[in-house]
Amino acid sequence: MSIEQRKTYDAIVIGAGHNGLCLAAYLQRAGLSTLVVERRHEEGGGVNTEEPLIPGFRHNMHAQYMEFYDVMPMITDFGLEDLGLRWVMPEAQAGIAFADGRPPIVLHRPDLLDRTEASIARYSRSDAELYTALKQRAQAMEGIVAATLYSLPVAATVETQQAMIEAVFGEFGISGYFASKTTRALIDELFETPELRALLYRAAVEWGIPLEESGLAGMFLTYGMWTFGNWKLSLGGTHTLAKAMTQACYREGVDLLENSMVEQILVDSGRAAGVRIRGGREILANRLVASNADLRQTLLDLVGPEHLSELWVRRAKAYRYGPSHVLGTPTFCLREAPAYRSARFDPDIDRCFYTVVGIESDEEALRYIRDAYSGRIPEPGAGTWVNSLWDPSQAPQGFHAATGWYFFPPASALSRAEWEEVGSSYNEAFLARWRASAPNMTHDNVLAHRLYTPDQMEAKNLMREGDFSNGEFALDQLGANRPFPEASNYRTEVEGLYLCGPSAYPGGGVHAACGYNAFKAIAEDLGMGSPVRSERGY
């Protein structure tokens, strides 16, 4: 029976983002006939690679670096490497270059911390020693970080968080009270070098850790410090992950229905009973429906307030999007890779995986982030990637493809006309800043460029406000509070309806933990086997 003819499945997953694909594969393997319904023509959501400018120049339009490949359960459980997933791990991981040509700061892979220490030591020996010591300690926590990510969230008291920080980092003078600090206050107290502070500010916010939100310093010390330097580059583009996950789903027997917009989750006697897609077709679900869509869309638009309690309607309406994860993605087709003035001190900056450009000081980095968070378009600056340096398939022979991230206000902060103006002018302003740091970034070097703005991200990938985590990172929307306490275990008050997208714990990022953990909750409810592999332990 074809997908078009089939009317009933055990499970229906709404959305073929990487979390939805992860959940579907585990459901099918557990013996549930599973359908994934995707509104677009391809799977992957924000894990997508395109040629938006010139054929042969490939750009990752949203997700860039992959820090979770070493710990992501689905990669090993479904043999994604056998299905074409490949990656490399550049030696120089993150750096910042300067227009006046002063020494860059370059953070290297965990196995090359001597180079990281030497780079920071050009400015401060004490900063260099402390950073590498903290990085080593955070790296040693990988198993704990992974187990926390790939488990249902557990509420942690302030006292528990303080005790953890004291136990892990106390010998470095970081006592339990640091748990109440902002990330900025933590960075400023630990490190004296403005150049290092600027890089860490930017890298923290890249990962979604707000700088001036009290109580998130512990998140920076653990997750932030662990991720820095763990970044992988997907060969062929990030879409190779989505394609491998899709092939795993097909191999398990999952059905995927593309170009099909879900317009309603069917609710019968308080239970999720299936979906109605655009055009009126109804597909029934015997056991469950899981939504990879954002919280408000799932509960208010697809389920409808009439099927929810007053409390859940109020919680959904109060859920906040942005400003902590709102991005613009510029793409550039280049004749040659950037050659930085700062390379005279350290040539590694010219082969750095992720390079901060256009931010000259910690104060400038802070002003940039404050502007974006408060609804103003900041002065140009970006984190940039030239992935063709390590993967020649991402550009024609002898050329390079560059991509970046700008931090911008939420999509609703500007009108469509204002965003169109930003889209047509901001790249040029940024290129002037880039050229100051890398003189070869002339107009002759840039064959073409384009900017993908938050309003376009919202329209294309249904990332509300352009927020890639589909929900602000703040204490009341993190951990066991995500998206709100009553819904923090992936279950909803509609029986048989589950959340599996980044509105759920742990939020945005290409880790597939939202889908993996949703399966854990479903398996518990339906009395199915656990997905845990004994050698992994989570």
C-alpha cells in the first residue's frame, strides 16, 4: 500500500527536522509503524546545505559546526557513517582576528591545548594557564555532559548546582556562588585579556548562552567550555547528516511524506488521534503523535485552545522566542580565502574553522550583542566559516565558499521593508570590516554574496522570530522548566501527544537529544524497550 493510500499508522511525527528523524527511527525500530510528515520538499530543517548563489558553491544555510558527533547516540545506533556521514575536525577551531594586525587568539582542538596556551600567552600567561586548565576539566566531564543531554531533565536546586561547580572547579578559585553569576561576570572575573574576553563572549552567545542573564555561568563552565574546540565539519555540508538520518529511517521502514503541511492535530476524547494535512486528507495514529514544530504552533495552532486547559493555553502564550538565538546567515563566493593581517603573528588564523571578524574589543562585542538583543541592528561583525579550506567539495576547484552568522533582533522587530533593506546593504558594510582585517577581501575577490535574514528563516524553516532554538534560553525556560514545568518531560496534557523539537529540553543545537529523549518518554509510557546501549550508558 502506498503512503498516499495508507490511512493509519501507530505513530505520526510532525516535521522532518533532525529531531523528528531521530525519534521516527527509534519508534520504527521499536516496532511502531511510523510516518513522518514534512511541509518542505526535503528533510533536515535547519541542517541544510544549498547553492544559493553560484552553482558549485555550497553553503550551510543554518547549522554550521557539529560539536555533538562524538556523543550523539543515533550515529552509532543506526550506523550513520555507513550511510555516508563523514566529518573532519580542523586543528585551529576558533579564533579572532583584528584590523590593526595585532596577534590573534586561536583556540585549538583538545589534543592541541599547548597551541591554545601559546596563543593566549601572547597576551597573558595567567589567562593561558587558566583557560587550558578549565578546558581540560570540562573535557573530562564529557560523559556527564552527554548523560545529562540524553536523559529526561531533572530539576536541580541552586544548592545542587553550587555544589557541582565547587566540586569540579573549586581548585581554580571558582566557588559555588559563581552559579548565580552572569556569563559575562564570570568571564570578566576569570580572564584579564580583552581580546580573549571578546572571543569568549561571542562563542558563548553562538552556543545560545546569554551574557547578562543571571544564573547561567555554570552553563558556560560546563556545556560552553566543553563545546569550545570540539567542533566538527560535515564533509559535503551539514545536509549529509540529514540525508544519513533519512536513509536510516527508510532502512528501518519509516514512511516519509514530503510537501505536506499539517494543518491540524486530530483530537478525539482528549487523545491525539492523527493529523489533517493541507488539502483535507486525514491520517490516523493508533498510539501517538509527536511534534517537531515549535511549542505555540503545536499547542495553539495545531491542537487548538479548545482541547487544552486554561493553564496550558496561558503557558503556551507566555512562552518567549529570541532574542538569544536569532541569526542572519550571509553567504560569500570567493576567489581566495581571507588572508588576515594578524597571521604575521600566527598563521593558524588563516586556517581557523570559526573566525570572529569585525569585533575589535570586549566592549565592542558586548555592545554588538546588546544591540541585537534590544531590537537594534548592530554595527557589522560576524563569526565566519570558510569550510572549503578543509572540504574542497564545497566550492569549485581553486575557489572558496564562506558563510557566517550575524546576531540580529527577532524577526518581528523590523518590518518586511526594513529587513529587505538590511538584506541588501548589511553584507557590504560587513565586507568593509572584513577587508580591514583581511586586505584581500576586496570586491574583486567576492564573486557574489547574499544575506538570509531572520524573517526569511522564520518563513522557510518555521523558526519563530528566526530563533533557532524555538524558545529563549533563560532560567525559566531551561532544564526542567523547558518549555514550561508541566511539559518538561516531552508529554502534553493531550494523551498520546508528545513534543520532540527544540522547544523541548535541551533546546537548539544539532544533538538530536530532543528526539532521543522523547523516545525515552514514549518507551516508558508504552512499556517498550529502552534505546540505551549498555556500553554508552545513556
